[in-house]
Amino acid sequence: QSGHYGRVEAARANDGYEDMVRYLQMARKKAREAIIETELVFAYAKVNRLADLEEFISSPNIAQIQQVGDRCYDEGLYEPARILYNNVSNYARLASTLVHLGEYQAAVDGARKANSTKTWKEVCFACVEAGEFRMAQMCGLHIVVHADELEELINFYQSRGFFQELIQLLEAALGLERAHMGMFTELAILYSKYNTPKMREHLELFWSRVNIPKVLRAAEQAHLWPELVFLYDKYEEYDNAIQTMMAHPTQCWKEAMFKDIITKVANIELYYKALSHYLEYKPMLLNDLLLVLTPRLDHTRAVGYFQKVGQLSLVLPYVKSVQSHNNKVINESLNNSYIENEDYDSLRESIDSFNNFDNIALAQRLEKHELIEFRRIAAYLFKMNNRWKQAVELCKKDKLYKDAMEYAAESRNTEISEDLMGWFLENENYESFAAGTFVMYDMLRPDVILELGWRHNIMDFAMPYLIQCVREYTLKVDKLEVSDETRTKEAETNNQQPLVLGEQLMITSGPGYSPMPGMYGMPQQQMPQQLYNGGYVGTM
């Protein structure tokens, strides 16, 4: 055996493989040794006698086929290596060998039989290098299902600029049963870099299967603001979503989505930033936004802000809707707006419905207004605050006779009422004088009205009041007479009734019973003897 080995080594050193074949064939006839047959197989491969090689390995032999195949592969003898690996069913090395031979379809078949991730990667990468992307995709589908191998595959494609082919590979892999989060995530990232129009569709379909924080970073780096807002919303980072929408309104603004998300934010300060944003970009939609924010909004702060920027008129519908809280700032803001717009009917309604405001300050402001209806409201406010004299005086200045009479009557103050009656006469307003006797009837003294009527020679205007007074006093006197007669009759009836009835028999009475002195209203000196039959018979 050592002799054979020495001759083989010598032939190998001199590249004399033709001579080695003849020698080994002769030696094989004399001895069946593994080294002889192994070297013979290798010699066939070296001299490219593939037919003899196939015939030899298909017949019974003890050659180390795997070892020879590896030697052929290492020396670049891929065709003999293919025959040898196929013979020993080493599909992994067979696939690798077929790759070198450019037989990619056969290499894919070999990799499928080997079913090894390493083999799939080798065949896939070789197909990519050769531009056989269909074959590469077939191999890649068996690689991407392994999360640990996905990054290497993506980097290989990207480093060679095959971005669309990589996207196609991952798109095809999404339908696999073993599809995992990494595949959906990496595809989203690839879309963000190389095919942005498809990213939104991908996220809408598979947002629950992607690693949202990782995709968020990719979307932000790619300045894909609509997709970023979408992911923030799904990841429940509502504050970031709102801030992004306000920072990039021209690219990612959606009115309905904004109003839906703004109600979920944790930082209430974003409410007021949103108001400022709307005021700048969408002022006509402010009331819609305020309606959504109302449950958690600080109305005092919001109204104060719009007052500060001088845009309260834009949000009057909102202010009216929250006036039911009877907030002082809201009430005063609305009242000021009504005054500026000269809407006295709304101002009067606001004053009647909501009382939390500075009544006196508003009254003092309105009493100098150029419109009489606002001055009338000023008098009304003075009346509400029991400043009767100021209310009546203001009505007198504007000749609001009816209001003056009503306020004087409500004041329950005789002096104010009689002063008003005197003022009517001073201004020869006899009709109002007559009306005042009716409206302020309870507050006027008959003798004063009689004197005023006589002094001004208007007894005809005072007479209805005086007749009513006489009638009233007559009724009072009649009632007093009837009441007095009733009391007189009741007193007489009480005097006629005895203190003790004669036929009354006391339970405790009996023969020999004597009441105590002073009992039953009798003098202590008298001791009447009461018989059993209840009659008085005399005194002791």
C-alpha cells in the first residue's frame, strides 16, 4: 500500500494523471484497496474521462467518493464533482457545484432536496449575482422565514442595488404560512426608502404585524408624515400624532382624523396649541374643533385667549354653547360682544338667564350708551341690584315712563313712587300721572294724591284713584263692623252659659262628699252640700 501511495504522489507531483490512470487500473486488478480506487476516481476527474468516471462509480467500488468530490470541488473540477456528489446524494454540495456550473434551476432543485438554510443562501446569492432573480426569489422564500437570516439577505440585495427585486421577494413571502413580524417590518422600511406610495397601503393592511417603533423611525427619517401620523395613532401615541399633524399640515392634515385624535391626548396643553393652529390655518372650522374639545377644555382660558387675540367674534357659537356653565368670563365676553354688535335683545336675554357678571360695572357702562335700548337695560340692571332710585332716574331721563312706574312699584318705596308722581306733574304728563296711580297704587298715600290733584287742578286724573281708595276703605270699615258684631255675639253667648251644669254628676261624688273650698269657682267661705241626686239644697 505504501508503494502505491508513493507512486501516486510522484505522478501527482509531475501532473502525470494519464499514466496514473493506467497504473491504478493495473493495480486494481491485483488488489482491491480503497486508496487505489479513490485515486483512480480522482485521476479520471483530472483527465476529464467523465464517462469512465460515471461507469466506475456506478459499479461496485470501495472508493471514498465524498472525499474525491470535495477534492474536485476545491480544484474547480465542478463537472466531475457534480457527478460524484450526485452519486453520494450530497445535495448541499451538489447545489453549490451546480451554481458554479451556471445550472441555476438544477441548483435550486438540489437546494430543495438538501433543505438547508446555508445551501439556500448560497444558491440565492449566486442567482442574484448572476441576475437570475426568479431563481433567487424561489430560494429567498426559504430564507426570509428565518428571522435571523433576514437581515443578511436584505443587506446582500441592498448592497448590490437590487431594491425592487428585494421588495418583490418580501411581497411574495407575506403569504407564507411562516411569515413573521420581521418580514412585514422590513418590507415597510423598504417601502419608506424605495417605494413610498405603497407604504400607506401596506401599513393599513398589516399595521398590527409590524414592529411599529422601528417603522416609526424609518418613516420619520424618510419624512413620510402621513404614514407617521397613522402609526402614532395605532401605537396610541396621540400627543406625537397631533404635534406631527400641526407641524406638517400641508402634507398630513386630515380634519376628521385630527378631531378624533385630539380628544385622546394626555397633554391638555395641546388643546390650546390646536386652537392657535386652527386660528392660523383654518379659522372657519374653529367652532367645530371647540365643540369637540368642550368636555375637557378650560373655558375661561380659551375665551381669554380669543379675547387677547381679538378674535372672539369667530367663536361666538362656541361661547354661547358653553354659557350654560354661568362662567363670569364667558358671560362678560358675550355681553361685550352683544354691546359691540348692538344686539340688545340678546344682551337682555343673557342678563336674564345668567347672572354671574359684574352687574354694576355693566350698568354704568350702558347708562352712557348712545342707544336708548341699552340705557334701558342699564336701568334694568340697577333695578336688579336694588338701586331703585338710579333705575327710576335713568328711566326719567329717557322718558321710559312705563319702566319708571314698574321699578318704583317694585321698590316698595313710597318716597320714590311719590317723587315720580310729582315729576309727572312737573312735566305736565297727566296721563302718566293717572297711569301711575294704578301701577303704584299700593305705594301711594291718598292724601298726597288728593293734594297733588287739587294743586294742579287735575282732579279728573286723580279721581279714579280716589274712588278706588274710598271703595277700599269702605270695604275695610264694613268688614270691621261685621267682625265687631260677631265678637259681641260670641261674648254674650259665653256669658249666658253656667260654669258648671246643674245635672252633672261627678264620678267621685257620693253621700257625705264635700268639695274643697275654692273648687268649681265657689267662694272659700261657702260649702254647698251636694246631694246624691245632684241638686243644691242649701248651705251649711
